[in-house]
Amino acid sequence: MSAWQPSYPIGERATSYPALIMQTLSSRFRYGAVSQVFHWLTAILVVVVFYMGSGGPEERVYSSANDFSLQIHETLGISVLAIVLLRILWRLKDRIPEDPPMPPWMMYSSKLVHLVLYGLLVATPVTAIVGAWLEGHPLTLLAFGNLGPMLSKAHDVGVSIARIHTILGDAILWVAGLHAAAALFHHFILRDGVLVSMLPGRQ
Ligand code: HEM
Ligand code: HEM
């Protein structure tokens, strides 16, 4: 067994009190429960937000026929932003599991992809909010009603920023798809513990 591998079967559940405490925080081998909830909640929300995305001309995006989809898209999109900001704060406190042995290029490219994903998870909702407000539209949030606009109108700039938002929204799905494929490659081809580190189980 290599020095990296845990000394218990991966997937076994924690039964002792200290082990359960450990599960809240990340360990040497596995992300803790809080990081995992942030991760999988974000992944699910991003996919739902993407599929509820409303493209096309401004008149169609803000038409009453599109009102409900837009409200879902904006509300869940803002939730992604809130969760990611909390997740970044949590990450500054929690440890990060160690990487299994792998070539440096693989390790650095995975860190780069994570950084790009964090960047996109912040920039995508922020460009949407700024774009909508500059265009003169409030955010329409389910259960909260309208918010803003809190910026003075500069319509053409808003349209350009909204366009950037749609490009970033597409990019998240591409990068996350690559990232998910890499996680599956680690699991099924390299047979290391990278994917398992983001799945529930004993530390
Ligand atoms: C991670 C979060 C988000 C993702 C992945 C995302 C993704 C997308 C995508 C892919 C489109 C283009 C849809 C198409 O062309 O068919 C889009 C459009 C749009 N999104 Fe988001 N979005 C997110 C968050 C938000 C938020 C927080 C708002 C709130 C303002 C928002 C408002 C809009 C609007 C208004 C459009 C239409 C843009 C236009 O063409 O004027 N989105 N979004
Ligand atoms: C929209 C979808 C997704 C987003 C935005 C996303 C984002 C992220 C981010 C930012 C990290 C870095 C965590 C950190 O160290 O702070 C991460 C880690 C991870 N993700 Fe995802 N992820 C997504 C989907 C998936 C899927 C579908 C899988 C599995 C097939 C997956 C597997 C993993 C694994 C195994 C790690 C830990 C990798 C490591 O420590 O090297 N992710 N994800």
C-alpha cells in the first residue's frame, strides 16, 4: 500500500464519535461533509440554471411569457453566487485533501481547472447582475420580488456585459464537463482516490 492510501476500505462508514466529527471537516483523503454539500449543490444548481437560461433578443428575454423561467434562472443563479462565496470562505478554513501520487502536469492542471471554475462561478452571476442593471432591468427573484436596478442606466454597455454573461454561462458547462470527465478518468482508469474524495464515506 502506498503512503498516500488510507488504511481502511474506501467507502466504509464512520462509526466512532471522533470519526464523525472528522467528517464535517476534510481529512487527508476526503473532502468533509460541508465541502461536499457545497460542491454537489453547486453542480446541480449550475446545470438547472443553465437549462433555464433564456437567450435571444432582449424583448424576448424580458417578455411576460418568459417571466417564470427568468425568475427561476435569476433566483437559482444568485443562489449559486451565494453558495460559492460561502464555499470560498469555508475553503479558507478547511484543509484540502492530499493529491494521490500523479505527474506534476496533472496536478497543476487540475488546480488550474478548479481555479477557473471558481472564477466562472463568481463572474457568471456577477456579469448577469451588472448587465441586467445597466440595461435598466431589475432582478426578478422568486419569493423576494424585484431587486434594483442599483446602477445608473447605460444600455449598450449592459447589452455587451449580458452577452459576456451568456458566453461565461456556456463556458462553465464546458469546463465542468472536462472536470467531471477527468474525475471519472481518475476513478476508472487511474483507479486512484480522487473521485472518492468528493463522495460520502469514512474519512
Ligand atoms: C451560475 C449561474 C448562471 C449560469 C450558469 C447562467 C447561464 C446562462 C446562459 C447559458 C445564458 C444564455 C442562454 C441562451 O443563450 O439560451 C444566460 C442568459 C441570461 N442569464 Fe444567466 N446564468 C447564471 C446566472 C444568472 C443570474 C444570477 C442572473 C440574474 C441577473 C442571470 C440572468 C440572465 C439573463 C437576463 C440572461 C439573458 C441574457 C441576454 O441575452 O440578455 N443569469 N445565462
Ligand atoms: C457544474 C458542475 C461542477 C462544478 C462547478 C464543480 C466545481 C468543482 C470545484 C471548484 C472543485 C474544487 C474544490 C476545491 O478543492 O475547493 C471541484 C472538485 C472536485 N469535483 Fe467538481 N464540479 C462540478 C461537477 C463535478 C462532477 C460531475 C464530478 C464527478 C464526476 C466532480 C468531481 C469532483 C472531484 C472528484 C473533485 C475533487 C478533485 C480534487 O481534489 O482533485 N465535479 N469541483
